[in-house]
Amino acid sequence: MVDCPKFNLFKQAYLFRFRWGFFLLCLFFVALFILLGVWQLHRFHYKKVLLNNYQARLHAEAIPFSAITNLDVQFKSVIVQGHFVKNSDMFIQNRLYKGRLGYDVITPFQVTNSKKLLLVDRGWVAESANHTVPDAALQKQVASIMGYLKLLDERQFILGNNISDSTAHSLIMQKIDIAELTKITHADYYPFVLRLAVFEPNGFTRDWTITAVEPERHMGYAIQWFVMAFVLMLAYLAFCCEKIK
């Protein structure tokens, strides 16, 4: 404890006593709150760029899939020549849409002049009352499809095995794992999916969410963390000031 000079505030004399233990504790939490605030600011800018990129590329003219030469494919609108692989539907479970539980229907698409399969997200279907896999049969065969490309979320957290039964006719999974699918189906896949355009046939409900948390919420969280750091500093100063009788 260190005594500092006296000072007057509102006609009352105070003495500031420097307390090392409490100072170090407050310093730790102030630094933590500031770091969390800075991280939320980074998330804010990332989400803003993500949404701007999505809007810009979604309204751009679709390009042939064969023109894709690198992994800078996020949200690019493309036209793909080929055909759907029959009887190969996959289902991503536990997908919510307007409060209802259901599946995202994924069907491989054989790209012309390519040995790899392109996973096509055909949209969301509601879970049936008896919890069986919904009917996702193709309505018509097509020679080309249009949509936008979406990179896979590799950091998605799951519980238990991703694919409960790898021998089932229709694979039910918690997320798309390219390495696991390749091992089970003995086929090669592109490391992204194509979200089928809303005007294309063979689709279901296609109202995808780009980000679950809007950028403005991250900015709000950042302000909250900075305010908490400031309040803690004021609390430390108040705690160390003693009124002189």
C-alpha cells in the first residue's frame, strides 16, 4: 500500500492509497475486457466485408464453372455443366428454419470434363412427424445448373460421430466433411458447395442465412466491453480513495 498526496473534491479532502494486489487484479480484467472489445471490432469489420462481398458477387453476372481457377470462390455466381448423380442424396440434420427443424438436402453433381463431384445444396426441407428422411427425389434431369459457391465451415462444432451410419443408403450428417465423405463414398469432391439458385428446379426452401450475428451486434458487444473496462478503472480509483476526516 502506498500513500499518495491528498486532493480535494467537492470541498472534501481525499487520500489516494495505491493497493498493489487489487491493482494487478483490476489490470488483468481491464486488459481482458479491452482485448475482447478489440476482437469484437475485428468481427464487426469481418462481417461487414463478408456481407458486402456477398451482395457484390451475388448480383454479378454468372461465370462458367470451368473459369474458376483458385479458391477465391466465396459467393461467386457460376453456371455448371453436368448432371446430378441419382440416388446419392445426403442430409444435414438439425437445421432450423423459422423455428422448424429439418434438413439441408445435398446432392452430388457430376461436372462435365471433371473427375470431381460438386456438392449442391438444394435447400431446406422440414423433418417429418416420424423423423424419417424426407423424399428428395429429383424433379427433372438438367444439363446445367446455376447458383453461388460457398466455402465450408471447417470450425463447426459437433457432438459425437458426424455420420451416424456410413452404410446407409442416404447419409445423414451433422456437417459436410470432405475427407470423411471421400473415405466413405470413394469419390473426390470440390472443397466447397454450390447453393442452388432459387429459380432452378430440383430445389426446396432456399432462404439461407449468410451470418447468424449481424455486424452491428458485434459493434454493440465491443462498446460493452470497453465500457466495462472503463467502469472497472473508475471502481479501482474509487476503492483506493479514502475520505480524510
